[in-house]
Amino acid sequence: MRLIGLILSLAAIVWVLFQASGGNDSDDIIPEGHKQAMQKAESVEQTLQNTAQQRLQELDERNQ
């Protein structure tokens, strides 16, 4: 019985700590600031790729 009481007490403490830390409030593990930074980086990467492709096409047109 003592072991069951100890397990239940530990479970209650873990539940309280979980609720205090936000519980199920967050939909995702990644913080919003990191998501925004990743979106900006993807945007910059796409712009660089488009620019590089455009320059390669211009070089191909000049060489023909």
C-alpha cells in the first residue's frame, strides 16, 4: 500500500508540474519565433535560387 501511495503522489506531482508548464496549450514543439525565422530563411533561399537560375539563363543566352 505504501508503494501505491508513493506512485500516486509522484503522479500527482508530475501532473501539477506539467500543468504549470503550460500543459497542452502549445500545438507545436517549435516556438513561434523560430518558425518565423525559418520562414524568412526559406524566403531568402528561394530568392537566391531564383536569382542564380535567372543569371544562368542569361549566361546561356549570351553564349548561344
